[in-house]
Amino acid sequence: MSFFTSLSGLKAAQTDLNVISNNVANTNSTGFKKSRAQFGDLFAAAPTQQTKSVAGQGTRLNGITQQFTQGTLQSTDKTLDLAIAGDGFFAVKGQPPRQDLTFTRNGAFAVNNNREVIDTIGSTVQLLPVDANGVATGTTAADMFDFVLPASDPADPAALLANISINNEGVVSATFSNGNQMKVGALAMASFAAIEGLRPVGDAHWQSTGDSGPAQINQAANGPLGQVRSGSLELANVDITEELVSLISAQRNFQANAQAIETSNTLTQTIINLQI
């Protein structure tokens, strides 16, 4: 039985090493959230058996959870580089035909050939309609629309787009060559009842699940969503020193369990070699 007990420890240490290595590998990934492996002990005894005489059966993986703590904000001075100071997520929609709605903390946005503002994997950033004061007039998924930069002033087609600005509430304002301004919309932001229940899909993107609850859509500076910081990006929330210390600890655990297996093997071989 000691073989299997130590084997469970080896598997746990290997999983821990994999999780920590992934954290270290993504130190420079914008919007990345570190993960942590959680383990529990294995114990089994018959209903009538005294538990004081029963040893445990090792350990098992209870789950790998992501830590959604705030990452450091780094200034870039690019208007479409956006960071969130808070718990919200940017809502983005995939390209046809699937057009999956996902949520990201990676605000490294750019403009494609169709003047759509997209993220690093080509999903289109979503906006909410706003009134003249920049207050969202609709806060449901059905109200969202694609973030498309206007080429010219709707009231004066000869006046071309000159500048785009985004304030802390996520309101996008367009300035044209004739001096006119127009509020294009507000960035659609999402929050969740149980953020740990989100399903990661890669590239600092997540999908809602039954565990996370549905996305609560609103503009920035409402509730837990936090504020938008234009000209900044959120770095990974990975402390490289902490991860390296954890890596050493996981390596020691692996070596200790491997030594326990070797010891069990030696004892078993000794018993086999006994001559009656």
C-alpha cells in the first residue's frame, strides 16, 4: 500500500510543478491570472474499524483554481491599450460563424481593416449605447454592439476622424477634423457572482459557466467593475520570486515521495529474499 500512497504524492507533486511552471511561463502574458493546485488527503476505513489504527492512503487533487487578484498596471501611452482597475472584464465577441461571447482582462486592442476594434485573438470589443451624458442606456447582452471606429462625422461626411479618447467610465468619444465630438458608446464590462467558476479558454479569455453565474453587464465605474485606464495594460499577477520558491518546494516534495517509493521497494525486496 505504501507504493500507492507515495505514488499519489508523486502525482500531486508533478501536478503542482506543472501549475507553477505554467505561472512562470506566463509572467509576461498580458492579463494572465495565476493558478494554484489544491490537494486533499485520502482516508478510508470500515464502519466498524478503529480509525486510530488506519493510516491514510495518500493525497489527491481537489482542483486547480485561478487567482483573480489585480495585476500591476503598466503605462503604454496608446489609447487603445486598456486596463481595468477593479474586478470587471471586457466583453468581446468572436468572429463569424460562431461569434462566441468571451471575457478578457487583456486590453491590448487594435483596429482591423474593417475599422473594428479587436483583441489579440481577433474578437471584436463590445460597446453599450449611451446618452449625451455618457450614461449607458442599455445594460444587457442584447444591447451590446461591435466597437467600430467611425470614418467621418455622420453630420458632416467630409470631416474625418481625428482622435479617439476613452475615459475612466469606459465612454468612447470620437473627435473629427471639423472639431465636432461624438460619443460612440461605452465599453461593455462584465462581472460575475462567482468569478472562480469562470472557464478559461486561453489567451487570458474566459467563458461564463453555471458555476460562475451569468455575466452582469454594465459600463465601468459601476459596482465591482472598476475603472478603465486608457494607455495602460494589466500585467500578469505572477510574483516570480514566490513562484520560484514554490517550485523548489514542489521539487522537494517530488524527491521525497520518490525516495519513499525506493525505500518501500528495498523493504519489499528484503522480505522476498528472506529464506525460511
